[in-house]
Amino acid sequence: MSEWISVSDRLPEPLEPVWLYGQHENGRLFVCKGYFFRDGRCVTEHGLDVELHPVLNHITHWAPMPEAAP
């Protein structure tokens, strides 16, 4: 799998499905699928806007999805 990339270094292409790594407001870490918009907002695979959802604190890193096996 690819290395995790800090969101402060760069963001993926808009609407590219990626793995998201972040932290809940209670301090627990999480990984989920999601994508970024052109304006930098991030949404999880369940449609939760990370900036608006009260449980999710912030996304710190992302990683490309692995390519499908042939």
C-alpha cells in the first residue's frame, strides 16, 4: 500500500476515492474511505462532511486506494 500523505503537503485529485486518516473529537483515530472536493472539503464514503460532522475532528492524512487485482 502507498504511504500516507499529509493533507498539509497536498490533496488528491478532486472526487478521487481515497483512504482518509483522522481523529474523532474523543481522541480515537479512524480510517475510512472518502474524497475531497475542489475547495478542499472532505466527505466520507457515508456522505458525512468532515467539517460539519460533530464527531469527526479532522482528517490529517490520506492515501490512494490500491489498484484492483486483475
